[in-house]
Amino acid sequence: MMMVSSKTFSSLQFFTLFYLFTVAFASTEEAIALLKWKATFKNQNNSLLASWTPSSNTCEDWYGIVCFNGRVNRLNITNSRVIGNLYAFPFSSLPFLENLNLSMNNFSGTIPPEISNLTNLVYLDLNSNQISGTIPQQIGSLAKLQILRIFDNHLNGSIPEEIGYLRSLTKLSLGRNFLTGSIPASFGNLNNLSFLLLHNNQLSGSIPEEIGYLRSLTKLSLGMNFLTGSIPASLGNLSNLSFLYLYDNHFSSSIPREIGYLRSLTDLHLGNNSLTGSIPASLGNLSNLSGLYLYNNNLSGSIPLEIGHLRSLSILHLSNNSLNGSIPASLGKLKNLSILILFYNHLSGTIPEEIGNLRSLTILALGRNFLSGSIPASLGNLNNLSSMYLNDNNLKGKVPQCLGNISGLQLLMMSHNNLSGELPSSISNLTSLRILNLGRNNLGGAIPQCFGNIRSLQIFDMQNNKLSGTLPTNFSIGNSLISLNLHGNELEGRIPRSLSNCKKLQVIDLGDNHLNDTFPMWLGALTELRVLRLTSNKLHGPIRSSGTEIMFPDLRIIDLSNNAFSKDLSTSMFQHLKGMRTIDQTMKLPSYEGNGNYLDSVVVVSKGLKLEVVRIWSLYTVIDLSNNKFEGHIPGVLGDLIAIRVLNLSHNRLQGHIPPSLGSLSVVESLDLSFNQLSGEIPQQLASLTSLEFLNLSHNYLQGCIPQGPQFHTFMRNSYEGNDGLRGFPVSKGCGNDHVLETNYTVSALDDQESNSEFLYNFWKAALMGYGSGLCIGLSIIYFMISTGNMKWLARIIEELEHKIIMRRRKKRQSQRNYRRRENRF
């Protein structure tokens, strides 16, 4: 063994000690710098960073720190609940840092330009923080950077074109920010880029043609921006692309047929744009495609037969377009298809029998088209189906019994068709069914009693059919029923007491049937009931309070019109209507409406017209007791129900005065008390109802002066006809000294002033210009009146002309106001 000289050994020992010294010194410098940064955190007691202490070994003991040759190489404190910023970060003290991961914390403030000092940085991840401001252009100096992730922050401003010079970059993710401006054309230089994720920003302009040069790109996500123009045909060069997300933008023009060259594509998402033209047949070449989303565009033409070649397809979403023609039978070959959504198009013809071959199908949505023919029995083979939408078509024939075989079916929508026959009892076998909507068809026969046993059923809508017989009487305890709508059928008998078992009921509409019963006061115990419509039946007798503390506490719409209810109106019942005592704009929608599967609709009579209120019934408060035989006085407690928008007590036998408390109904829009036996004066308090657009007090025994105010000036004579004792505008010229104070009705005074000016202008114009000899006759009459001193006749003519001009101008203004209000409201 060769002996090492003492001189050589001394040299090795020196360099070893020097190396260890310099390494130790450098690690100490980095540790001090990191501790200074940690000292700026707002949560100093962070348990994950408790190991960051001067007495511990930085490279071995500190959480999230990895060293190489004694120098900090990686800093990863992702999801460490840190609250701080980057201003004190030691950018210049970590020259060997390659990997920096600060994601999923609570860092705020901006990205300092000193980040360019991390010249060896390969990986930078700042996602899911609160970082704001612009992306510093100095980030383009990080020549070794391969992965840059700053998504889900609050960045704004434009994307620096300097990022396009990071030639080593493989993944760029800046989504979920507030970035503006255009996509830099310099991105075309990023030859190694595989991921480009810029979704959920406010980017505008067009997609640069240069993006088509990125042959390594596998995922391109530009959705949810404001991008415009056409989709570049150059994207067809991206042969490795597997995900193309361009949804929720403003792209126009047609879908480039070159997209069909992207044989690696698995997801194509172009929904929510303004794309036109037809679906390219070339898309049938995308043999690996699993999701095709083209919904919410302006696409036309037929569905290409070639779509049936996409054997890997699991989702086909083409809704909300103008597609026409028939549904291709070739779709029946898509064995892996789980979701087929074609609703809101112009598709016609029959539903292909082949659809029944799609055994993996979970959602079938063919509603809102022009499909005809019968429902194929083959649909009963879709054992995995959970939702079936066939509504709003021209389908006819019977509801197939075999639908009862789809054991997992949760939603069945077949409303607005021409279906006939009886409701199959097999539907009651669907123990998972939540929504059953067969309304607006021609279905007849009785409702099978077994339907009351479907415990999962939340929506039962059979409105506007020809159902007969009685209601099911066996609604079970603990069922889930929320909405029961059997309006517009031929049902008879009584309202079943078992409905009181349906504790979650929010909507009951049994109107326009032949039910013969007394008022179901026992429904008052349903604490979540918001809508009760029993209109147009044969209900009779008085409405008496049950004496319980809980009675319709959340009711918003009660419609008992067109029945034979009698006796006095129950004061105690109105006292219990707590849901009408507050104007609540924050009320939550029913749980079944959260996903948009079903929209409750309620028809109310407002302003003399039938109005269909869709979904907003929870905020639209109505009491309609019209066309009954109610007697006695109008309860003054109605004035406490300040949320009422429509109050209709017309066509009854009510007597006494109109309660002044009705002047407290600040949001009432329609008030109808016509065809009763009311007497006394119209309360002056009603003049303060600034939201009132419709008033009908006709055919009573009212007398005295009509109140004057901004809204009352808009009502015509027919609002008061049949009350011979009323005086004042608009039924007569005057009413004593009931002049309108200018301080209270400034708008009316200004209208009068304009009308007076217009009258004088028109009068003198006619007097001076005349028509032929009319000028001489007019002047002669005026001279005669002045010379005799008898001006009353002339004054009467002038007053009548002035009144007509004023009324004409007011009618025009009010019709314009009413039109604007209706447009804003509905």
C-alpha cells in the first residue's frame, strides 16, 4: 500500500475543512434569512413550522426543507396554513433553490420582482392563495423554469409576454384569476409545453395562431374567459392533445373540421359560445373521445351519423342549439354512453328503438324538441337510468308499463305531450323516484292508490290532464312529498286527511277539479306549506280557526276563489299567517329546485289578468278569496300582512267599511274589492300605496271623495263604477276642497303644469289658425261673451278641453310606467 505524503494529507485535510466550513456558513446564512421571513407571518404559533428554530439543523430538522450538498434545494410548505406575504422572502439568499411550493396557504400581497434572483428555480407553485397584483415580467428571467403554477389567486393585469421565452417550460397554469388582455403570441415559442391552463379569467381577443405550433401540448384549457373570433384551424396540428376546453367564451363561426384530426382527444368542450354551422362529420374520427360538449351554441343541421362511431363516448351534450332532423339510430351503438342530452333543439321524428340498447345510460334528456310517435318500450331496458326527460314534445300513446322496471329511476319528466291512457300502476314500483311530472297531457282514469306509498317521491305533478276518481287516501307517515299538483283534472270526493302526514309539503294545488269538501283547516299544521290552491272546486261552508297556535305559519299563496265558502272571514286565521308579515327577499328555494330539474309554477289572478308565476312564488304573496259567499266585515288584521302583493276579495257579500289598515300594504300591486256590499268612504290611507298598479272597487255602496295621490291619479273610471255616491277624479269634476297639496304630489303638479301649458298652446293655436271661417265665428263668440260679461259658458268649454288634454297625457304616461314595471318584474 502506497503511503500518502504528509504534505498531500495536509492539503486534503485543509480543503475538507474549508468545504465543511463554507457549507456550514452558507446553511447558517440561509437559515437566518428564512427565520426572518417566518417572523413576518401573522400566525407565529403555526405547529407545522415549529421546527424552524435557530438551534435545530436546517437541512435535517426543518419541516418542508430539503438540502443538497448542505444548501437549501427544496422548500415545500404546501397546505401549512401559513398567513403571510412574499415581501420578506429571501430570494437573494437561496441561490441553489430549485423547487419552491407555497401552494394552498394564505399568502397575500404581490409577487416581488426579486423572484428573478432564483436563477436555478425549476418548479414554482403558488396556487390557491390570496396573491394579487400583476405577474412581474422579471419572471421571464427564470430560464430553467419547467413548471409554473399560480392558479386560483387574485392576479390581475395582462400576462407578460416574457413568459413566452421560458423555453424549458412544460406546464403553465394561471387559471382562476382575474387576468385581462390577450393571450401572448410569444407562447408559440414554448415548444416543450404540455399543459396550458388559462381558464376562469377575463382574457379577451382571439386565440393566437401560434398556439397551433405547440406540438407537445396535451391539455389546452381556455374556458370561462371573454375570448372572441373563430377557433383557429391550426389547433388541428396538436396531434398529442387530449383535452381541449374552450367553453364559456364568445367564439363564433363554425367548428373547424381540422378538430377531427386530433386522434388523441378524449374531451372536447366547446359549450356556451356562439358557434354556428353544422357539427363536422370529421368528429366521428375521434375514436378516443369520451366527452363531447357542444351545448348552448347556435349549431344547426342534423346530428352526424358518424357520431355513432365514437365507441369510447360516455357523454354527449348537444342541448340548446338549433339542430334538426331525426335522432340517428347509430347512437344506439355507443355502448359506453352514460349521458345523452339533446334537449332544447328542433329534433323531429320518433325516438329510435336503438336507444334502448344503451345499457350504461344514466341520463336521457330529449325534452323541448318536436319528437313524435310513441315512447319505445325498449326504454324499459335502461336499467341504470336515473333521469329521463321526454317533456315538451309531441309524443302520443300510452306511458309504457315497462318503465316500472327501471328500479333506479329518480326523475321522470313527460309533461307537455299528447300522452293518453291511464297512469300505469307499475310506476309505484320505483322506490327511488323523487320527481314524477306527467302534467299537461291527456291522461285519464284514476290515480292508483299505491302512489301514496312512494316514500321517496318529492314532486307529484299531474296537472291539466283528465284524471278522474278520488285522490289517494294512503299518504304514509314519513314520506318526502314537497309538491303536489293535480290542478285541472276531474277529481271528485274529499281532500284526504292523510295529506297531514306529509310534513315536508310546500305546495298543494288541487284547483279546477270537482272536489266536494269543507275547508281543510288541518293542513294548517304543515309548517312548511307555502302554496295552497283550492280554486274552482265545490268546497263550501265557513272557514273556522282550529284554535291551535300553529296554523299556516309559512303560507305565501292562498287561493280559495270560485268555491262556495260562506260566513265571516276568520280573523284568527289571518293572525296566524306569519309568512306574510315580513317581506323576506332571502327565502331559500325548495331543495328539489336547486339543480333546475323542476320548476314549480302557480297561476294567480293579478291586475285582472291570469299570471303564471314560475319559481318565484316563495317571494310572491297572494290572498285570493274571490267568487265565494263570504259575509261580514273585512278583517282589519289584513293590514298586518305587509308582504301581500295581490289581494282579491271580489264577488262576495262583504259589508262595512274598507279598513284603513290596508294602507299599510306597502308592496301590494293588485287590490280587488269589487262586487261586494262595502259602504262608507275610501280610506285616505290607500293613497300612500305607491306600488299599487291595479285597483277595483267597483259595484259597492261606497261614497264620499276619492282619495288623491300619485297612484290614484292613474286609475280610470271603471275602478269606481257602480258606486253612485263617489265624487272626485275621475268620476266627477270636483270634490269640495280636497285639493292635492303640491308638497305631497310634486309629480302630479308638474304634470298639471305641463298639461296647462299644452292646453293654452293648443287653444290659442286653434283660435288664431282656425279652419276657414271658423276663426271669424270663434272671435265673434268670444267678443259676444266679453261684451255681455257672461264668461261662464266659455269657462266651461275651456275646463272641459283642459280636462281631456290632462287625462290623455296621464293615460299615456301611466301606460308607459306600467309597461316598464312589468318588463322589470317578469
